[in-house]
Amino acid sequence: MGEIEHPYDPSQMRVSDADRQRVADVLRDAAAEGRLDLDELEERLELTWQAKTYGELVPITVDLQPAGPVTPPAAAPVRRPQPSVPAVGHNSSTAIMGDCRRRGVWQVPEHHSAFSLMGSVTLDLREAILTSHETQINASAIMGDVKILVPAHVHVVVDGTPIMGDYGQARDKVPAEIGPDSPVVRVRGLALMGSVQVQRLPAPGTPRKYLGTF
């Protein structure tokens, strides 16, 4: 009598970093909609990046999606616009010999200005709510720096002037996922003996061991 052949179990298939990233995006969207608090978001993101199989990923978002079979997506989903949620809006960010950081869920108007004088400004747009499909950020630095962090699905156009400084887009830490519905962020301004840099990063909460240092 031959050996009993065990049935194929797709839940035991190994997941890729792209699969983990898609689950992280679902968690981030759920937090923006108010369905997860920050502690739950952090806990589930940690579980996501520790998952080895699809069977371990499914329970993480089972209460955040309509009931039905979960199968590995064939391609990255089209990003949906962020829903309207209560968030603090900021028209400008200024640092003079100091540090200004915009992180988490915050509202970005159609026009935003960032200025650094011997200081540092960080604009993290990965969880931010863009109020317009096209956002213009006037970013300038004088003997200081401005850092703009964007998620994979945002299309960025950098058009600044460096004078004894640096103005441009740094090496991305996550591949771009740009489509016809992607929001556009235009960055323009001046870097005088300073630096203005835009960088594409994974969702907040992604362990650095999966990214390297940045």
C-alpha cells in the first residue's frame, strides 16, 4: 500500500515582501478610517512582517475586509483615495535653528510651504490625507534641510534649484507603484547651502531589518 498523499494546502505557501506590503497597506487604510487604533496598527504591522505563509497573513486582516476567500493578488491593487477623516491641517512648516516634523495622519492642503533656516523640516506624507489630486509643496532650505517622505503610489515631480546645495529625489526604499489614479506631488523651491530631498518609503511600522538603513 502506497503512502497517502496529503492534499495541497495553499495557506502554507510562503509569502513575499510584496505580499506583506499589501497587507500593511490594508492596515494603514483601516487606521486612517478609524477601524484600528494606533496600538492595534503597530501590533498588526509587526505580525505582518513576521509572517512566513499566507495562513499567517489571513487572520491579520480578516476583520477588516468583506468575507470571502483570500487569494494572493496577481498584481498590486490600484490605490484608492484616502477617505475623509478628522485630521489636523497645516498650510506651512517652518524650522529656524530647530526641528519641525509632520507625521502620521494629517491633512495636506493643495498648497503647502516648507522652509528651513539652519534647521530641519520633515514632511511625512505616507499616512497624510492629500486634499487635492495634485499637491504643490514649496520647499526651501538655507543652511538646513527639508525631507519629504512619500509612499509608493504617489507620483513626485521635483523641480528645485540648488545653490551650493542639493535639491532632488533620493534613492527610493520601495519600488514605485504609480498608476493613472496616482496623486501627484510637485516640489519646487531653493536649496542654498542646504538640502531638499524627496524619498519614497514603505508604510510606517515596517521593521528596518527588511529595509536596510535610511
